[in-house]
Amino acid sequence: MINNNIPDNPYLLMTPGPLSTSKGVRNAMLQDWCTWDDDYNVGIVQNIRQRLVRTATEDVETYSSVLMQGSGSFGVEACLGTAVPAGGKLLIVSNGAYGRRMVQIAERLKIHYVNLDCEETQAPSLHEINQLLEKDGDITHVAVVHCETTTGILNPLQEIAQLVRQYDKVLIVDAMSSFGGIPMDVSSMGMDFMISSSNKCIQGVPGFSFVIAKKEQLLKSKGNARSLVLDLADQWEQMEPSGKWRYTSPTHVVRAFYQALNELEEEGGVGARYQRYKQNHRILIEGMASLGFKTLLSEELQSPIITSFLFPDRNFNFGIFYQKVKQRGFVLYPGKISKADTFRIGNIGEIYPEDIRRLIGTLSDCL
């Protein structure tokens, strides 16, 4: 039962995560849980792990899921640092801040890598990926971001995955901002590792990341990790039979995520949520155009997750605009692209078409 005494948020987060959550999700954090109790490990953690795999693919026997303390970047570092062996070589396909963060991780962990650094406003070149895979036989793994929230671009994951399969490489996908909000099947697309986190399209709160991976790849990865606490294979080996985490788990966050999964199913699953996000996005684009704002990306590259808008003129002060909008109940997101003046608006989370229409009215009043 939802405690209706939980106050409403003072504003909606128009961001790509952390995002606005439901009262049910926030209510779920009011009970304390013991990390070693079966009600928690078997009843909640194992249930979450099984449902994540079912959400990701129909091939539930081939894949497993492992939860990892920390934000999405912790999950990415755990995955890269565990999946790529000492003699391996990683091809990183990057066209934004989160692809480039993979480069930072590879450098810090001394993973042998090559970086295909692409323009932030363009999809990665399939021709260049093919050339690299054809010429460099030392490449063993390929890593790419699906939805690059630097700009909101949706990268051509299906086509990239086909190339990776063609050359028999291991595919690692950062699906942080897309999993749960855009339909995908990790098996049919040939993903070996898929990484996301609790506070994105599943609409939970921040606190843990998760990796959905082929069981055979997790077994192959044992002993590779460059870190004790971010050893993905060890975490999986501990969690697989019992649901127990190696170290203290974020119990309240996990319970909130369990509720968020319930609410995803009640909404009709990923397909239904995707339709809501697309409707939110359509209303946002049309409304912003009516106010004179132009999008950074062309329509064919744009995801329904978050959108970058160009400043309307050189005198536009985003800081002042941000505060005005916040006082009226909405939090926007600053731009992250290096070559243009932009700000971003996300439409995932507990956000509905009527909220987007109210936002457009508010922005109109604040201009």
C-alpha cells in the first residue's frame, strides 16, 4: 500500500537520470532490509535478476544478470575491467562523453585499446568500424554506447552488432539510457554484455548498476578483473546461487527498483513505455518549435530519451532561464556538447504528455 503522506516533489526532473520517480517507488524505500535475509536475497534480489533477463531477451537460458553497487559508470568500469583479458584489445566506438569515458577507463586500467572517435552530432561510420575490424586482428572486444546522452543521439546498434558478429568479436553495449525504454533483444542483436543502471528507463532511484551478459562470457572472464570490488565475474559467482552481494548492497534502492519493475509491467512493459516516451518527445519537439527552438540533431539521429536544443540567440542566458523554469516546477539539463551552445530536455521517468504540455507553457512564460 502506498503511503499517501509522501510529499510530491517540488519540481519534475526533465533529465536523463536521476529522474522523477513515482510515489510507489519512493514509498518502497521506507522499510529497512537485512542484507543476509532470504526475504531480501531470494525474494527480491533473485526476482529482480530473473526479471531483468526476461526484459532483455527471450533467450533466458543463455543470459544472466549481475547487480553491481554504484552508478552506471561503476558498471561500465566493472564490465570493461572484467570482460577484456590481459591479452585482449578493445575497440571503443565513441561519439560523446560516455564513449570517451570508456577511453578514460581503458587508460586507467591499462587495457589495450583503439578509439574510433567520431563527431558528436554524427552516427559512427560503419565503414570505418568495418575497416578497423578487418585490418586489426588483435581486436577482441568492441564497446559502444547505444543512446549517447551527450546529445541525445541514438547510435545504429543493430548495424554495429552485425559487424561485430561478422568478425566474431565480443560486443559490450552501454545501454544506460535506453534499456527499459527502447525495445531490444540482447540475444537477437548479439550482445555479449549489456550495461544499464537503476535510475534510468526502469525508473528506479540511483544506487546500483547491472550487467546482462552471456553466462559463457562471465565464466570466461573469471580472473580478468583489475579491481577487487569491481570484479564482475566474482560478483556474479557469489550472486548466482543465492542472491547475496559480496559487499553491502544498497537495500533501499534495490527494493525501490523491485517496485519500479512492477510498475513497468503494470504500464504494459517496455513497448508501452517506449510509446509514452515517443509521445512525450513528439509533443516536446512540436512545442519547442512553436517557441522558436531548434534541435541540435536531425530527426533520424534523435532518440526519444533526451533532446539537445540550440540557444535561440547569442544573448540567451541559460543560467537565468534555468532558475526561472525551476521556480515554476521543472528542472532542465545543461548542454554537454563541446562545439555548440545547447541545453537538454529529457522526457523519461514519471513524466506524461500533460507534463510536457505544462512544460511548454512554462517555457513560454519564462522567455
